[in-house]
Amino acid sequence: MLKLQVRRWSERPRVLLLMLAIMLPAAALIVASAWHLHTLQREKGIEAVYQREYLHVLAIAEKRIDERAYKMTEEIRVKFPAADQPEDLESFLAAHPNVSHAFIWTGKGKFEFQSQPGMMEEPEFREESKELSSNIAAWLDVMSESYLFKVKKMETGYGHRALMDDEWVHKGDKMQYLSVAYFTPLGSSTEHPALAGFIYDPDFMAKTFFPQALNEVVPDEGHNDSSHPQPAITVRTAKDQTPIAASTCWGGSRPEVERPFDGVFPGMILGIGLHGTTIADISRRFARQQFLILGALSLLMAAGMILTYRNVSRELALAKLKSDFVSNVSHELRTPLALIRLYAETLELGRISNPAKHQEYYEIIRKESERLTSLINNILDFSRIEAGKKEYSFCQTDVGDLVRSTLDSYRFEIEHNGFHFEQKIDSDLPPLQVDREAIARSLLNLVNNALKYSAREKYLGVYLYRQNGSVHLEVVDHGIGIPAKEQPRIFEKFYRVGDPLVHNTKGSGLGLSLVRHIVRAHGGEVTVESAPGHGSKFIITLPVQASELQQQEAVSA
Ligand code: ADP
């Protein structure tokens, strides 16, 4: 007993230590993740990652747009008239509707400028043509050398024959951005250097060139759920916030990250943003999601801890019940054995001459061996049930008869113990399919308990009657009773109420668990109604089989 006690106490801290060994690192991990997430949120780490990523996308976008622009310019440049054929500018413009103006500079004051003839009726365009022609002429007269050098460098350094530049003209109260391609035309030489160029139609650039180029970089994937927001790229001039062009999925919001063009379109700015959301939103959502996951994990961990603790406590309680069971059973076995031995030895010595005494001793030996048998039967039944090997042999039985004969063999003991015994068995009971021995054992267990747990008022009542399609077997006592909170547990194996009155009474804690198993195997149920100090009533309910009901109905019809 002492050994068992010591083991129980050393087990609890070990189990707790084991739980802590698993839970502590997990909790540390959760706390560290939460802290990391908090820092990330405070330092806007997620936003920074997005911004870096977007700048990278913009750099790629610019490179693609540049390539496209150089390719288009080169295709137009090869068709450009030679330096000494400025009269061909008109036909060149007619063949290239995307070009608004074209010019050839062959020396100071020698400048030819042509604009799309079809558009010259528009006053705004005429103004634009005039302004450009005078600006570029004046500009080239002063800067021709520098431009010639830059064009040369472009060719030798980067393999492009044209130099792209920007030009701004007045348009109403705003400035219009124009994209100019400069190059040396056929016929230009070191002695007679010439510069030529053309200017793209800004409408074509805004409505065709840029949208196509941008959609190639960020194609519209058709979906736009909040978990996968699609990025959109815009192009604007440095002098206006409103984009001149954007990829298809642009929703109209301001771009979140911007990057000025380096090469082909100086003065233009590329921007990128998300459709229907912002980086800050995404970052907030991400953080919220992660915090929720961490919260759920913590809850799961806490639930796991509680479950483990409860399970372990239950196991420990069961271990305690088992050890109590062993000591109770040993005690229960030893007492009848000692009595049997004592009375058998006394009889063997032949010193008793009084026949009444003889009779009394025989009776004691019989009763004690019966007690032993019933205890051993209980234990054997229990071990069969635990091993899943308990078998029942059901046969058609007159239950009234079975209860009567079981109680008859016990009646003497009941009354001998000073109990007021009441037995009421209804006569109109239908026969039931039961295992006779198992039902008799259940009844004896209940009767035995009633005898054991009745201190002052010694009363035992057994009633057998039919109610609502079931046969009820009631065992009633006026004994110590059972507290309400203990009642659901008394049918558990090894369980004994922790009342000193109970602990002074011998018992194994198996009786009621056997009764419940047996009754359930018969398709019935056992219940208890009890109040401390007022006695208990155990009711076994056995269903009347369907076949029996049918039989009875047939007879009464
Ligand atoms: P035991 O061998 O301890 O009697 P049982 O399984 O038969 O084991 O009963 C379980 C517990 O239920 C008992 O220990 C006792 O506390 C309580 N009990 C059972 N029957 C009665 C009763 N008739 N009156 C009071 N308490 C009872």
C-alpha cells in the first residue's frame, strides 16, 4: 500500500514535467512569433518588402517598354528620307500616321520641318507645329554638336541608332509631353553633319503604345479576389499627377510606388498600385491573419494542456481506485477464508458436542463460502467483460420465478440480519429472453449493497412489475443513501463513494459496474434514485422483446 502511494505521488510531478517539456518550447515559439510579427508590423517590414518588390517590377517594366520603343523607332527610322531629300518628308509622314512631325537639320539655319498635313486644319495642332519647329531649330543650331555626339554614343555604346528625348509644348493651360527620336539621316557625314528626327503622336502613345506595353508587363488575369490582388502599372508625366495610360486592371487609385524613366522617355514616371486595395491594407490583413493563427494555436495548446491534464488526472485516479480495489479484495478474501478455517478446525477437533452449535458452524462455513463464491464470480465476470469475452446465454424465462427463487435462498440471511423484507412480484409478467445466472447475480449484487449500506433503518424491498413495455425490477433500502453528485459515478468500475461509512464497509467497487454491463447486454438500463440519509432505490429496466409483445397482442385480439 505504502509502495503504491509513493509511486502515485512521484508520478504526478513527472507527468507535469513531461507536459511542460512539450508545452514550454511550443509556448516560447508562439510568443517569439507574435513578437516578431509585432516588430514587423511596427517597422512596416511587410510594406517595405512589397515596395522593394514593386520597384523591381517597375524596373523590368521600363526595360520592356524601352525595348518596344527602340524597336518601333528603328522600324520608322529606316524609312526616313535622306538628308538631301527633305521634300520626301511629306510622303514619309503620310506613310507613318503615328508620327506627328518630322524634321531634318543640315546646318545652322538649314532646317526642314513637316507636320501631318491632314491635321494642320486643327488650330491646336498648327500651334504645336509652329512652336516645335521654332524650338527645335533654335535648339539644334546651338546644341547640334552635343546631339551628334549623343547619337553617336548611343550607336556605339548601346547599339541603338536613335536617341530618344522629350519635348514639351503648350496645350491650353497645360504642357504637353512629346517623345522625339533624334538620329543622323542618310547622307550625313563628318564634313556635312546632319540631324533628323520625328515626333510621335501623343494620342497614339497614350492610347496604343503604352497600354499595349503595360499590359504585356502585367497582363490582366481576370481574377481579383482580395487574397490575390492584381497589380496595375500607370504612366504619367512629371508635370501631371493624372496618368496618361495604364494597364487594363487599373482601378483609378494613385500608384503606391513610382519610378522615373531613365532612358527612352525622360520626364515620364512609371507607377504601380493594387486594384481595390493598398499595401498598407495587405500588410494589416496579413498581420491580423497571423495573429489569429497564433491565437488559435495558443487556444489549441491550452485546450491540449487541459485535456492532457484531465486525462492524466483520470488515469491517476483510476490507478488509485485499482490499488484500493486490490487491498479491498484481498481483505474480502481473507476474512471468509479465516472464518471457514477456524470453524472447520473447531469441528475437526471434535470438541463441540452440542448439535445446535454444529449446525450453526456448518451454516457459517456455508455462508462464508457462498460469499467467497459470489466475490470470485464477480471478479471473474469483470475480467471477462474487460477482456471482451463475456458471453450470455439467453433463454425464455419467467422472471417472476427467477426473482422469487433467487430471493428465497437469501431470505434467511436477510431476515437474520434484522431486515424488514418486503417482496412484491406481479403475476401478469410476460416471459423474457434473459441470461438467468447474470440477472440473478445482478439482483444479488443490489440486494447485497442494500444490506451493506443500511445502518440504522433496516428495510429491504424488492418489486417486480411491468410498466410501459418494460419489466422493472426495483431494489429499495432505507440506508445511508448516495449524494447526487456521486450517483453518476457509482456505476464506474472500482468506484466507491468517498464516505467514511462506505469505507468501513467491505467492497470491491465492481458490483454496480457488473450490474450495468449485464443489464445493458439485455438491452435494458439500470438507474438510481437516492438521497443521503433517506435510502436508495435501484431500478433495473428490461425491455419486453418485440416478439413477446406481438404474441400478447395476438392473444388479446
Ligand atoms: P462496492 O463493492 O463498493 O459495494 P459497488 O459497485 O456495488 O461496489 O457500489 C459502488 C458504490 O456505490 C459503493 O461503494 C457505495 O458507495 C455505493 N452504493 C451502492 N449501493 C448502495 C446503496 N444501496 N446505498 C448506498 N450506497 C450504495
